[in-house]
Amino acid sequence: MTTPTSFLEPAASTPWYAVNDGVMGGVSAGAFHVDNGIGVFSGELSLEHGGGFASVRRALPPGALADSVGIAIRFRGDGRRYQCRVGTGETTPGISYAAGFDTIAGQWLEVSLPWAEFEAVRRGHAVPDAPRLSPDRIDRLGFLLADHRAGPFRLEIASIRAA
């Protein structure tokens, strides 16, 4: 059974959902599902029609990450570089806070990402005048792939927890 602080399996009222480059005319496809306790972010990244990103996210309960210094993720990837993204209701739409992490194809790894390493971004560009990230205000969590490499991708996630 997943504990409420694992952030992997959402409650019925806060499902994972995709936001892919189709919002800008691209044709990338990405989705998230949980299979036997492992979260799977997978799909196909396409660079056609100005595309090049796939992402998934979910809402978090208010204050779920308050008092944390970062987030820890246990994962197995495909050798690509992913981003963990969080957001708050105090920024303008489209702004997220992102921290990247590398995967080694087929190997389980764990990374701890301190909030100080998260950078405010909008459409792939830094937003230097965004408010400082405050963990007690984080209300969404997600993952993004935008490594400029077309093709299939797969990121398996065993756990996501406050650090």
C-alpha cells in the first residue's frame, strides 16, 4: 500500500494527466499510469510541427510538501534526461519550477532534488523575476521530457517522496 506521502498513486480526485506539445501544434505523446505500484511515464517524443516535449502532472494536496527541503525520486530510465517540475498558485500561468536529472538505461537510481536547485521556467526559458519557490505553496508535481531527441521514451518511478 502506498503511503499518502509517496505522491505516486493519486487519489481519485487528483489523477495524473498529460500536457504534451499538442498544446502548441506538436505531435508528441506522453502518458502516465501506475502498474503494480510502479509509475510509468512513457510515450513518443516528436520534433515535428514545432514540437518537442511531453509531460505529465498531478495536483497535490495543500501543504503536502511544507517543511520539506526537496524531493526524492527512485526511478529507472532509458538514458535520457528528464525534469521534475513543481508549481504553485502564486505564479502566472505557464510558470513551473524545474530540476533536471539523468537516467542510465535499465538501472534503478535515486536522486534527491533540493528546492534550491529548482529554476523557474516558462516554455523552456528561465524566468528570473519569478517568486522564490516556497515548498508550503507547491500545489502540483510532474515530469517533463524535452531533450530534442525524437523517439520512444520510458521513465519508471518506484517512489516520489518529500526529502
